[in-house]
Amino acid sequence: MTDVRIECLREPDLEFGRGLSGPEPKRLLKTAGPFDRQESPEIIRLGLVGPAGEIEAAKRWLPRLNGMLVSTEGNSRRFRDYPGALRAFSARFELDGRFIRPLDDERFQFALGLRLPKDRFDAMMELYEGRISSLFGDKRPECILVSLPEELATLRIANPGLSDGERRVLERLQAEEESAQLSLFSATPEEELLAAELRPQAEELLFRSFYRALKARTMSDSNPVPIQVLRRHTYIEGEANQQSEGTRAWNLASALYYKSGRIPWRPSGLSAGTCFVGISFQTRKWIALGSGASSFVQLRAHTVG
């Protein structure tokens, strides 16, 4: 039996405005502001794309990001009240009327009614992508909110880009995980090698999710604007599995601030040009860690015994 050595890594400090640092983003944003804090508050202009009904509901809620909102989850240190964009980010979010693009309702209802998931997927992709890319001109928002009804937020289709061999391996891996089996299925050496590469992404590779495909499609434009998917449970009260209003505001405002090209915080003590490309750990799996613009190193998780 192999013994695994576990090392607990200390929570890293983060740098914020006014030269302050620490491990708690919400507390330090309230007291110090973002890392790139400006003396004068900034206006962050947002766009909005979605069905007309969803747009109206989102328009009523989004201005609340600029005011204080209470977090009611119970753990006051983890779920802090949201102080408003001005205090947390020295900024104000503004939904500019020039950058609001309702979807054509007739086309939306037609696409929604298509029987085959792939046809519905493709028709909705064309409809959304067209309205989003219409905001990629010289006068543009800094981030585009994309409202997705739940039937689109959860829409996915089988990935057509997989080979038969890849699909077989992925389906076996998925079934293995769902049944809590950790031993590999009986496989050829080639399948074992492929399984080792695909296991961490089995679910993602088997299916194309609409919201991920939409992000990929819009970002392939030569001059894109970042998008932020907006789901109903963010801006409509009473939705299932809903967080408190303060927690929802923290999550959305932080994402919008970052996607609009700003820096809310950064890791403390890193040399210039250092970037973590992706970190994961799993016994006998490779870990990928990028450092600098051109270097790429691989580290192997180790076991003892």
C-alpha cells in the first residue's frame, strides 16, 4: 500500500490598494480598494444582450451593484455585506442604453421550439452571437452581460469533434466516476494512455455546453469585448438555490471589474511576468505550471513509500 504525503500550503497573501495585503479579498476591498485603485471613481460601461423580458428584469436589478447589499448566509467573516461598487472598487457600473441589444423575439421563439437539441443549439448560437458581435465596434462597452434563460444555461449537446475511440474512453471514465469506481476499466495500453489524458475533462469533453461555446465563439472575433453570462438566479428574487443578494453582488461585481480590464487584487511576492497557467494535483498525474511568458514546466505529484 502506498503512503501519500500531504503538505498543507498556507493561504497566500494578496495585494490591494494603498499597499495593503492579506488573504481576505472582501475585507481588504472594503478597507483598501482594488490593487489598481484610482483617485477618482471610474465609470465602467456595460452592455446587455438577451431576450426582451430578461433584459427588463436585469435592468431593474443591475443598478443595485452600486449600493450596499446585505449577505444573510450566517458566516459574517466569509459572507461579508457588499458595500457597493464605489467603496469596494472605486468605480460605478453603468448600463449604457446604446449597448443594450434585445434578441429578436420571433427568431428566439422559433429557435427555442426546434425539436432537435443540435438544431436549437446552432440557431441560438447564431442569434446570440450576432447581437453580441454588434457591440464590437469603435464605441463599445467594457464588458457585455449576456442573459441566458435556464433552458439555455443548461443546454448541452454531444461533442461532434470526438473520434469513436475518444468517445468510448470518455463514456467509460464518466461511468466509472459516477459509480465511485477508481480502478481503470479493462483497456488496451493505447486506451490507458488516452484515459490518463482525458480523465480530468471527461464531462467537459463529452458535451458542448451552450454558454461555454458562446464564450469561445465570441472571443474568436478579431476585436472582441469580454462577456459575462448572467443567469436568472442572479437578478430575480426567489429563484431556486439562490445566494443572498450581497453574495451575488460580490461575485458579479468582482467578475465585471476584472473582465473590464482592471485588477481587483494580485498575488503578493511574485516576480514580474509570473503567471499560473493551471494548477491541479492528483496521484500519478502531471501538474502544469506556467511561469513567465515563454517557459512551461511540468511537475509530477509524488507519493512516499
